Amino acid sequence: MSQTPTACLALADGTIFMGRGFGATGVSVAELCFNTAMTGYQEIMTDPSYAGQIVTFTFPHIGNTGVTPEDDETATPVAAGMVVKWDPTDPSNWRATQDLEAWLTSRGRIGIGGIDTRRLTRAIRQQGAPHAALAHDPDGNFDIEALVAQARAFKGLEGVDLARDVTCAQSYRWDQTKWAWPDGFGTQENPRHKVVAIDFGAKRNILRSLASVGCDVTVLPATATAEDVKALNPDGVFLSNGPGDPAATGKYAVPMIREMVESGLPVFGICLGHQMLAMALGAKTIKMNHGHHGANHPVQRRTDGKVEITSMNHGFTVDVQSLPEGVEETHVSLFDGSNCGIRLSGKPVFSVQYHPEASPGPHDSAYLFDDFAAAMEAARG
């Protein structure tokens, strides 16, 4: 780190962290969270679920694999900024096409290095996800009082519908399948199931996972109505991940989801889609203290006790005490006992809180896409 700090992270409580800036210059104001994943920083930064958040990476080796367009989960980074312990290193990976710092600069995202991320993570765990202002100035000129004031003025994520900000502008088809050695991405040329995916902030690898189990996917914006979905005559409906408060997005999405459930179509939800499916079935959601963000979260399957290591990114959760009769809790977090999955009795309707597409993260839960395909097969008779 240079002798003169070139970046500043100011928390709403007045705590100040000085470090070395990289990436874009300027100021970014958002909620601050931490992510414990050891891989996948590019996928994390481009995950639409991180809209409105600055990500602290607890793993120190950030930048060591560079970046490649193949690993973008959406067209451009969505996370508001990144906080790391050590300055990003030069890439050492045959797939890298650019280094992390240049990538962040070209995409208008601020980074700060040289931070005591252990101290920062402990503070987030103990006090909850703070509001923060992240500034990068190569000359090291910072108005600390103004940055703290900006952090305090941030309205937070409760009651905020961010899905509208990250959803697609219009519908589109998706047929690309998951990356595989040695040919890279493939194409689904013989689909067996017609799926409508509602984009609340969908990651590309989720869509690839659907295509890889035989789905012809049509993606609709978050504001799609039940009539929009029915017009496509799908075999099943997928509810994607996404950012913000599910209660805010649910104001327009829940009625559509409820009608899809009543239609008898198989419905599969992930992350924000899980939370809004739960609301459509009569449950409630609540804001968590610091959320779950990482690729090492143990989740237990209620049916057989099997433990899956999962990838998570959520700051809200389904209140398990509010689940109505007929809605079964299928998965639970072994970190804190929070709800991680539900299923509607007697109907092919289910969802999980975590990200089974493994981008980034383990592959323990990839079977859920096969379960969705099997449900559509069974429903079709």
C-alpha cells in the first residue's frame, strides 16, 4: 500500500478504515456485507443479488485468477464495491483475459485494499450490516465528515424493490448450457420442457443449469403478469434470485406467483424467488442481522438428514414460524437454524434459499434442477 491512503471506507457509526484504492474513482454508498467464499469473486461482483451492497471478502487472495467474460453472471458488476485485505495480485490462470483492477476500472466499481477484514467482519457480525460510503481518490483527499454523513443518509434495503433495477428490459430466449471441458459452453438443441423464468436478478449459470436439464427457457421481466406467463403455455415456472426486500418486490410479483401455484404448474424458486414463493403461500419474511454470504454454508435436508454445502447470498429470510399448514420446511441452515427450503404439500411447488447452480460454490445441490425437470415430466403425464 502506498504511504498516503488513496481510499476510505466510512461507516455510519463513524468508524473509518483507510487503505489503498483500486478500480474506479469516486464514492459509492451502500449496505456493507461480507462474503466467506474462497473462489468466485467475479461471479460474486456480477451477481444481481448484490445490488445495493459493498462486499467485504474474507479470503485474502482476491484477483489471483484474473477475470474472464465467461464468468460474468450478468453483463456488468452489480455489487457497489469491494473491500479486501491484500491488494489484488496479478492473475495466474490460463483463462484470464484481464486483471481485476482494470476490470473494475472499466466497469465503474471501486475497490479498497489494505483493510483489516477480520475486524470489519467481526463488526458486521456483532452489530449487523452497516451502511457505508466507499471513496477512492488517487490524491488521497477525503472529506471524512461528508462520507460519514452519506453513509448515515443511506436509506437501507428494507422496503426497497431492487428487482426492477436489475431485471431484463424485455423477454428473451436462453439455450446456452453449462461450461464443460474442453469445449466450454454448449447449446440445448433438444429441449424437453418449456420453462418461463421470471428474472428478479437472474444469474446466467442458473439459466444454463435449466437448459442443461432439457429446458427451453424464456426469460420474462420481474413485472410479468400471470397472463404474460400463461400466454407462453409453459410446462413450468422458475422464480430467480434477486436483490432487495422481498416484501417490496412481492407487491406486484406475489399475485402472479399465487396464480401460477393455483394453476397446478410446477414452480421452482431460488433465493428471492424462494422468499416470494413463501409469501405467495402465506408466509412472511424478515431482515437478517448480517445475512448469509458465502460458498461454505451447511444446509440439512429434512427428509433424510443429508447435509449439503451450499452457496448463499441473502439478507432477508423466510420466517419459519409463519409457514402455514400444508407448507413443509424441507431444508434448514446448520449455522443458525434459519429456513432454507419449502415445499407445498400435494403440488409440484418447491424452493430453496441458497444457490444450487454452483457459481460460485459447490455442486451438492445441483440435483434440484433435475427434480424440477422430473416434476414437469410427471405433470405432463
